[in-house]
Amino acid sequence: MTSTIEAELLQQYRKILLCREDLDFTKTYVNVIMIFVVEESRGSAGGRAAGYGSRRISKIMCFSNEHGNYKKIFESCDEQTILEFEIPYSAVALEIKLADGTQLVMQGVIDAEKVESYMRLIKDKSFQSPDE
């Protein structure tokens, strides 16, 4: 059975991940994963050669795992809310191991300090999950 977070990671849209720890769904440990969904403008394919085109974040989701199950704790498509977050455009290839052992590579950053600052922002702003 694929978890909600794994299903989200398998979606075909472009995304940038920000994680507190490495992503290994075969293990149980405390982790937070933020998914920044990238909406590409026309002409911004791949590496945006010579700076043409632009990238913008159309949605942010945050999942937290404390007891072996990831739960969505935040989601927003609101442009003003998204602007409150510094987007990790310096992302590199990030290896992910799904619960069934399948390995994926996605753009992402592991940065516990940045994740903690975003968790404070989410709590300070009293953002609510759409699932609640």
C-alpha cells in the first residue's frame, strides 16, 4: 500500500523537496518533508537556458512523521502564503527510498534548520491543514 506522501512524490509534476532528514520510507524516524510544487512558465524547460523563462511555486505541502505514519500538516496554494517561504532553488539530486525498496531521485535539500524555521512559521501563522 502506498502512503499519501509516497503517492504525492510519485506524481509527475515538478517539485522541490525540503527535508529534515534523509528520505527512507523503509525506516521509522522523526522527519518533516516539505514539497514545493513548481509551475513552469512557457520557455522554462529544464535548466532555463540563459535564464529564459521563470519558475514559480504554485503549492506548498508539509508532511510530518513522528510515529511511523506521515500526516499532511499543511497545504497552501495561496500566493501570499507561499511568498512567506524561501524556496530552496539550490536543490540537488536527492535519493529517496520508498517503503517497497524502490529508489527515486528528485530535486531536494536536507536542511533541519530551515525545516524548523518553516515549522515555526506554520505554527505562528496558525495555518490549517485542508484535511482537518
